[in-house]
Amino acid sequence: MSRKRSSRGTENVLLDLGFDDAEELSAKTLLAVKLNELIEKRGLNQTEAAGITGMTQPKISQVRRYKLQNISLERLMQALVSLDQEVEIVVRPASRAHGAGITVAA
């Protein structure tokens, strides 16, 4: 996770701060927000969430604290599926206004 200088503001604050992996970090964060909402809604502790998702308790702890550098997008999606969520990936041509990139809607 290294930074680049950007002079023009965008809709992605991580990109504005110069993170090379800003789109991936944004996607991971949105998936983690949804995962954390589900854990809270179900009243699960970290050990219970780990058992259901197949993640380790330390990984759940990382997700709960949004420390997502060592957790893949795929792993977060699998955890959501294990909590009875449907995860949809859509690939389509990029629009001229927004260009190519990764978008997550949760």
C-alpha cells in the first residue's frame, strides 16, 4: 500500500490520498461494513462469527477493526455468502464519465 500524489479530487478519498490500491481498499471496506453489520445484527461474538464464516477469530478481529490489508476481496465475499448473503459480480464496459474501476454496492 504505497501512496501517489494526486492534485484533483475524486469521489474516492483513498485515491485522493494517493493510495495505489485505493479501489481495492474501498471495495474491501464496503464489504467489511456489510459483514460487520451482519455480525452485529445477529449478535455474534468473534468466535461465533469465525465458526460460521470459516475465518479465524484473529481475521474476524481484523475485519471488525477494518484492518483489511491481509484479507482478500474473495475471502470477504465468501464470509458474506456464509452469512446467507448473495454476492454479485458484474463486468461491463466502463463509461466515459467514470472510466474503468471497481465498484461495490452493499
